[in-house]
Amino acid sequence: MASRKAHLLEEAYAAMKSLELAVKHDMATDEEKVQLDAWERYSVLLSRVDVAKAGKVKWPAMPTGKV
């Protein structure tokens, strides 16, 4: 479970990186800003997942859309 959480967090951070750069350099589209917000919210929810609850882990839904 912990390895799945780590893998999902890694995916989220990778998805956020390019979006963050686009926002930082004022190059992001409105859709990219929405995507970044969704990925940030997802990563917060994911970081709160308690993997110690064997069999009862509720994983948040991964954001959809192109990154």
C-alpha cells in the first residue's frame, strides 16, 4: 500500500511540474490552471491516505484531462 501511495504521489508531482512552470512564466491556459488546481487537490487528498488501514484504503480519484 505504501508503495502504491508513493507511486501515485510521484505521478501527481510529475503532472504538476510542467503546469507549475507554465503558471510561473505566465504561459498557462485557463484549462492548464484548472488542471493544476485539480492535481494539487488530488495530491493533498492522496497525502492524507492512511495506508495503515489494511484493506480499507479509499484512494482519491485521479484528475482527468491532458497534462
